[in-house]
Amino acid sequence: MSNIFSKKTYFITGGGTGGHIYPAMAVADALSKSGENIELYYVGNPNNLEYSICEQKGYKFLPVSVKGMPRKIDLSLIPWVFNLGISIVKSLFYISKYKPNGIFGTGGYVSAPIMIASILEGKTPFMMHDCDAKPGLVTRKLAPYASSVSLAFDKAKSFITNDNCIVTGNPLRPEFKTLSKKLAKETLNLEPDKKVLLVMGGSQGAKSIDNAFGEIIKELSEDNNLQIIFQTGKKNFSDVIERLEKIYPNYKKNKNILIKPYFDDMITILKASDIVISRAGSLSLSEIFASDTAALLIPYPHAASDHQRKNAKFVEEQGACIYLEDNDTDPNSLKEIILNLLNNEEKRNKLKENSTKLAQYDALKNIVNQFIKITE
């Protein structure tokens, strides 16, 4: 039985984008619900989404102000190096003050300072998880020093130097396994017998998808009796609404359409969908695999190391999605693909079947077990 003397302290880190934040949060949630005597601290950038999520969940937050590394070698590199140095010193202080038993990070620039501090300190073990088919720069550089590395894709192992490297898939919240499509539709007040199309470009949105889809939303909804959930992203919401009011002035009266800049409960949104149009961030893919839905993937063409295109191509090779380049995304191409999926049940079901084969529901449990193991 846990008591005050067996208490463990863990640092969780990852930020900037949902692909780094939500896997880290899933691990934090699993640890906090484990029944053990645990104290959690989340290390992140206070100006990012991770801070507001930690506030909602009540996790203690340790701020580091590091930002993404400049793409070009110019004068902007000087303040970035300075901020990174300050964040590493601050992270060394956090380790000294709170003495964590272990650190879990999901890669990316936000997680770098605390893991570099762990390397410099030399006593606190850390574990890394990387979501992408080609791991990010931070993961590739720091993996040799990690006590363990978990990966979403088997092909990512070729980029990693670490003898304790396991392929787990991405950590998913347990509700992806337990929530039924029927209940998800009921929760959103959707008609259970009508198909649901989800359009999303990630937490930041996707301008090319938003613009093209806005042109055809009226026709799809009214002429094809399709229920539509449209996540525009916070940056694009006002532009999408302004254009919709010109193209489709009565869209607010259409009960088949639900438009928001961002949905906090993406589990219910995804599980309710029969067809999804999405970018190809790795976490989004893992959640799609667990949602019994047919996917059209349009990778973001400017992602670091072109990782979204690599992710989407891998899924296409498994027969688990339709692939479309961002440059080819226009109203006609979207409409043709959507209607083909809507009217071709065999095609739709085959994509769902192949997608479901890629779901790894035990990833969270396996990652948490591995993390606890390296801290014992």
C-alpha cells in the first residue's frame, strides 16, 4: 500500500501543438489515476495551449519560455539560444528543488530544456515518446541519453539510437475504446441513421481545407442530407464565418451543421463521425484509427521534416485512407471524394476496417508501465 514514504514525483513535458500536448496529458492522467502516491508537475511554455489545459486539470505547472528554433541561421538565432540557456538553467533548478523520480517528454522544443537539464544533472532518468514516422529533431538528438524511448511507428526505429526503444503507438485516452458511435452521436444530438462528416485541420486549423470546404458545405448538407461537424481552427474561424455568410446566409438555420473553432471533446466528435477529413499529424491519425471512421488525409506541406506527408503515405500504403495533396485541395476534388465515400459503402467500410487494424489501444498502458519501470 502506498504511503507518504513511497511517494513519487514525476515531471511531464510536451507543448506547442496538440500532437505533443495530448500524449503527454494522457500519460499524466494515467499516472494521476493510478492510485499510487504521486505528485505531478507539468513543464511547459505558459504562452501555449498546455498551460490552459493544466489549469483545467489542476496540474502544477513549471514554466519554461523556450520557443521553436528558427528555421534559418540568422540573427534571430542569438535570442533563441539565450532563451534556451535560461530555460535549461531554470529546469536544473526545478530538478534540484523537486527531485523528480523521472521525467516523461513527448519531444519538440518545449520538452528540450528539462531533458537537457536531466542529462547535465546526470541522476534523473527520462523517457521520450515520439509520435511521427520520422522522429523530430529533439527526439533524434536526445534519444541516446534517454533511459527509454517509445515510438508510434515501427519505421521510426531506424532514426533512433537507443537500446531500450519500444514501438507502442500513441497514448490514447481510454474513452476511445469504450465510447460507442451510437452514444457519441446521441451526445451531440445527431441523428443516428444519418452519416456524419467531420472536417478538421488540427487545433490551428487548415486554411486550404477550410476555404475549399466552405464552398461546398451547403450542397453537401442540403442535397445529400449529410450531417457536418466543421472544426475551423481558432485562427481561421472568423474568416470561415465571414465567407459562409456570403455563400450560405442561412447556414445557422441548418441543424445538420455544427461549426466551431475548436472542440474540447475530440473523442466524442471523432467517434461520432463516419467520414473524416484531416491533416496527418500523428496523434490525429492514432485517434482516427480508434474511431471507426473512413479518412481523407491532406498532409500539411510545411511540417518539420515533411513528417505529415510521411505519416499520410504510410497510412495510404496500409489501405487505411484516401490521400490528397494540399495543392490539389479544391472544392471539386473534395466534393468528388466525399460523395464517392458517401455513396460507396464497400469502399468506406474497407477504409474503416484497415484503419481499425492500426489502432493500438494498449499504447497508454504500455508507455506508462515502461516509464514507471525506468524510475524504479
